[in-house]
Amino acid sequence: MPSRADRQRGLFRRLWRDYLRPYWPRMGFATVLMVIEGSTLALLSWMLKPLFDRVFVGRDESAIWWVGGAIFGLFLIRAVTYVVTRAILTSVQQGVATRMQADLLSHIMTLDGDFFQENPPGALIERIQGDTLAIRSIWTTFITGAGRDAISLVALFGVAVATDPWWTAAALVGAPLLILPTGLVQRYIRRKMRQNRGFASTRATRLDEVLHGIRAVRLYRMEEYQTATFRRIVTDIQRSETKVSAVGALVPALIDIVTGLGFLGVLALGGAQVTSGERTVGDFMSFFTALALAFQPLRRLGGLAGGWQTAATSLERIYAVFDTHPTIRSGPRGEPPSDTTIRLEDVHLSYGGHPVLRGLSFTAEAGKTTALVGPSGAGKSTVFNLLTRMVDPDAGAVTLGGVPVRDFTLPVLRDQFSTVSQEAALFDETLRENITLGHPVPEDRLRAAVAAAHVADFADELPLGLDTRVGPRGSALSGGQRQRVAIARALLRDAPVLLLDEATSALDAASERLVQQALDELSQGRTTLVIAHRLSTIRAADRIVVIEAGRVVEQGNHDQLMAANGAYAALVRLQFGGD
């Protein structure tokens, strides 16, 4: 089994292969500029030797200008290379983060329903946003910071060694003291950062639930409870991050101590040589400046343990999602079926070990309306999920036009259905965009669908008409208005099969009658499946299938089922007190 270090290296190799490789020319150019920028500090310390020996001690006035000009030139080069490097690497950073976020969302949308039951929206938002932003620290910390600092450190120690190897050895006498603490700190931070990312997911999930459920929070006076719960979550994050920060500061603190010992050793050794005349003041100032300038890069590099582990933890979480693959995949058939007869044969399905369908069998004939009725939890909505392959059955066959739905490609299969459910899923976009769903539609067709679904009744009164934004999850619209928008989508989609799950449940009596007329007209010549608890809406259905506990208990038209005086008749009497 590979070690954690090997796994982390594997993740960063995948990051290079999947996202960084296209940017290597820019990164290579930026690296050259960083080498130049990092070398300027070493050259600056080297220039202090002639500054002291020729100008201050030797009193050579002619050297003032060329030494001063050289030092100014170094600062000018450093400034230009810093700006250009920062711009290049920021463009790479943003490009990689943008691609990764888009790819992650695209991949998540292909995953099965079980994945979304185990990973709430807030946690997934944190993966897409929080974890990818954490990886961006690779650029700001490791490339723009660590890369430049490492080059500066090598160049500065090169100057130190060139000046006097023994002085350099004295400066590094305490370096072995850093090895063990650094390893322990990295191990601790790795564990805590994994915990922190989990806390961040919990925080995002809680915020998502509270803000989307704000109406219930207020109605049930849950403000104090939700605030207290959220405060506990963020307090855990605060404590954990404080511990990480404190422990992460240990290595830079130890570097301070080791550097102080080094300065003391150099001063004791070099100071005596300068006062005795063995070495010049310029030698000592050049070496001492190189050592002083190396102090800050060394200190920053010592503090990289936290940033490295944060990036590695986030990368591990992101690739865990990428390595999750859907079990529901497209079949080979890219042509739609020749007819739209729907058939379920002895279908079994369980959710989490709980049986939902227990040998469900029925046929919905092409061009006719079939209604599914029964108590809540009987499995009616599950039928729609099976037809559109949101889920696959554990056993049994689901066919469309005599072809197993598994055989169709997912786009072809789902193009056969127009769906209107109890909960209209609207986005924070305009009415027009919520109806067309990103597909180009001629204006006359759009207007016809809007009129037929009675969206025009309220859209014409809005300030921007169809170009009015509907708010998050359609919050600017009433429940009935959201339902009409969903019906307009189905009308516009014009698919051969209609799936209506309480499609008119949120409408008032007048609107329901008008919209039902539109749906009746739309269903002509189409295969229509209707789920309805309000039995008045399905009396005219060609076939009514009564489902209880995942099985068909009876089927027929309204008159036949009433005459049979079985489960359907009991439901009718329960709702209306008679037939």
C-alpha cells in the first residue's frame, strides 16, 4: 500500500497532467523570471563588498556611481520581473481554478442519486468552491512565493559560501535541530486540515439549509436554535484553525532560534578575523547581508507546511469526487424508439435496503393517458425516475417502444419526456431562460407556450416581462406561477411522452381548469403518465393503475374500477364521499 507521501505525489502528478501541462510554456517563462528575481538579492549582497571596500573604506569617489548604478539596476530588475511573474502566474492560477471548478460541476451532474443523498448541496459547494480555492494557494504560496524564496536562498548561500565556507558552516550549525520538529508539524497539520475541510463542508451545508428554509425557520421560531448550532460549527472551525496556525508557527520560530545561533557563530568567528585584518569589512558586510537577506526567505519556507497540507488535503477531496463514477451510463442506441408504449415487467427496487417497488408491472399504451394513483410512498414517482433513468431497477424490465431504456443513450432517452412535477425547479434567471432552459427557441413558439400555460397572465404585468428575474429557486413568484412556468417548459419541449406529477396541484380553480385544458390538448396523440392525488383530474384517463406498497393492486378505467368496488373506489369515496 503506497504511503501518504506517495499518494500526495500521485495527486500532484494528476494535477499536472490534467490541468497544468497546457500552461507549461508560460510557467517556464515565469520560472526564468523568478530565477532572475531571486538572484537579485544575492547580487545585491555581493555588491556590498565593493561598496564598503572601495567607497567607504577606500574612499574611491569614482566607484560611487557604478556601484550605486549597479544596485539601482538590481532593484529595477527585481521590480519588473516581480510584476511580470505575478501577472503570468495569476493567469495560470485563475485558468486552472476556473477549469477545475467547471469540470468538477460537470462531473458531479453525471453522478447517481445515491451520491447526492450522501453529499448535501452545501458540502458539494464547498468541494467546488472552497477546495479549489485552497488549491490556488499552490500558486500564491509555492510558486510565486516558495519558488522565488528557494532561488533567493540558494543564490544567497552561494554568495555566503563564495565569501567564506567556514563562516557559512558556522551559520548553519543549528540546522539539524529543524528536522524532527518539521516532520511532526507536517503530520499534525495534515490531520487537522482534513478535519478543517470537513468542518467547512458542515458550515456550508448548514448555511444552505437555513437560507433555503428561512420561511420555516421564522414560522417555527428556530432563529435562536439555528444561530446556536451555526455558532458551534464556526467555533469548532475557529479552534481548529487557531491550533493549526499556532503549530504551523513553530517551524518559523525554530528557524529564528537557529538563525540567531548562526549569527552568533559568524560574529564570533568572522568578527575576530576582520579586527585582526585577515578579512575586510566588505567581506564581512557582504556575507552578513547575504545571511540577513536569507533569513526571511528561510522563515517563509519554514512556514509552508500548513499551506502544503491544506492544498494536498483539498486536492485529495477533489479527486475523490472525480474518482466517483456513475453507475447509470448511456446505452448504445442513439435513435429514438419507433413508438412510445411504456411497459414495466416485474420491477423491483430498493433504496438503502428499503423495498420501494415489489414486482411492479403495467403497460401504458402509446398515445393514451395512464394515471398512477395510490397512497404516498407507494412508488408512483419512482416510476418516473425509472423511465428517465434517474435510477435503475434492481430487477425486472423497463421498456419504451419495446426497447429497454438501458439501451438508449441518456440524451436520446431523456429527450422523449416532458416532465412537470409537484416542485417546479426554477433558477435565479429570467422567466425566458427558465422556460427555454438554454435552448434556442423561435419567439412565436415561446409566446404560444407562454400563453397556453397562462404564464402571460402574470408575465405581462412584470416590469421586464419575460426578461424579469425570478429570484433564487423562483422565490419572486408564487407557487402557482412557478407551476405554470414548469408547464410552459413542457409545452415548449413538445416531447412524445408527458410525465405529469401533480402538475396542476398549486393552481387555483380557474387557472387549473385552463391549464388542464392546455395539457389535455398537448396530450392528444402522446403517451401521458399522470400521478394525481386529486382523483377528479384523472377520471377521463384511458387507464388508471392503482399502486400500493410497490405493487399494482388493480387497473382499468374509472367506470370499471368503480364497478369493481376495490381500492380505487375506496380512494374516491374517501375524497368525495361517493362516485
